[in-house]
Amino acid sequence: MKQSPEAALAELQQRLESLFLSTITTEGKPNASYAPFIRDDNNHFYIFISRLATHTADLLANPQASILLAEDEKDARQIFARKRLRYDCDCSVVEKTAGDYEILLDQFETRFSTMMPLLRTLPDFILFRLTVTSGNFVQGFAQTFKINQDGILIHNDPRQAVQ
């Protein structure tokens, strides 16, 4: 039985542990990378990344990014129509003094127990909140949806190209 778009979207976000991250370098060039993530009930994504990484400098200089969550190739029924979710995000640093900082790191530790105890002790790691502003979800051929800031799916006309 085929999943509803809402169920497929929720399942993809819950199943995946890392996201692809697209930023703009300080020289204005595109930069693609990835990061493990957690997500809260308000559809904010969080990444805990090192100042040594190019994408961290990018986000500090230009706090906007696109993120992509994509079905694994081996799980896709059709390589040309992998389930995928792209969000445009405003990004901000979660300061170590913020009330939710330790709670969020505890959630990272629950999800990624093997590395987080070490990473929490490293002074170069920064916690970013990625606030979704809009997005697209592709469930399959002719099954594309725009996503507004509130997370509502709006079916795209299959005759129009996905942006």
C-alpha cells in the first residue's frame, strides 16, 4: 500500500541520520557537505559541526543554507525518482549559555552515542539551529510537493518542473 505524502515525508525525516548541506563560501562559491542532525517538534534541524570545517565558516558568514535528505540509492525503487526532501533554512548559532543547549546535545548523544561524548568536549564544535523557511518533497514521479514554513504540503502540478 502506498504511503500518504505526509507519512512518507515523516518517515524519511525520522529514518535518516545525516543531511546534505549546501552553503555559500565567503568567496561566493557553492559548497556541498553533510552533517549528522537531530530535529525537534517545531521542524528545526540541528547540526553540531567543527569550526575547522568550511561549511561552519560559511554559515557564520552567511547564515542561510539548503539541506537535502535523500533516500539511500539501494532503497530507491527508481534511481531517477528517489524520495528526497529539500529545505531552505535560516541558520543561527545556539549559544552554550542557551537554556536548551545541553538538552540538544543530550539528544545528539542519545542518537549518536559513540562519538558525542568526545565531540562535546572539543572547543571547536558549534551547535547550529536550521529554521525551515520553505522546501520541496519528491515522493516519486509526478509526486512533488512544495512545503511552506508551517510544514504544509502543497501538491505541484506534475506538468511543471520541480525547482
